[in-house]
Amino acid sequence: MSQAAKLIGAGCATIGLAGAGVGIGTVFGSLITGVSRNPALEQTLFRIAILGFALTEAIALFALMMAFLLLFVF
């Protein structure tokens, strides 16, 4: 019973990884749209997109860390 609860909890924790994938796609899709509308701002938009990518990827790493904690610690 405890093993089943651990596996279900870890599976639920990995849902955050799907959200992070969507978020990263949105960040870079918006970068492409912004650069195509105003190519002069490419460097500024790229810096902001990299910041958005890093923050979104951090959420994915937190979700993955929670899944591993549920599987291997408890």
C-alpha cells in the first residue's frame, strides 16, 4: 500500500514537467514573434527569453526533485 502511494505521488509530481515544457515553448514562441515584429530589439528580447527559460526550467527541476524525493526518501 505504501509503495503504491509513493508511485502515485511521484507520478502526480511529474505533471509539473509537462507544464514546464509548455512554458518553454511559449517563451521561445514569443521570442520569435517579438523578433519578427521588431528585429532591432533582438538582443534585449533574447536576454529576457533566456531569463524566462531559466525560471521555467527551475520549476521543472523542482518538480523532478519532488518526484525523486517521494520515490527514494519516504
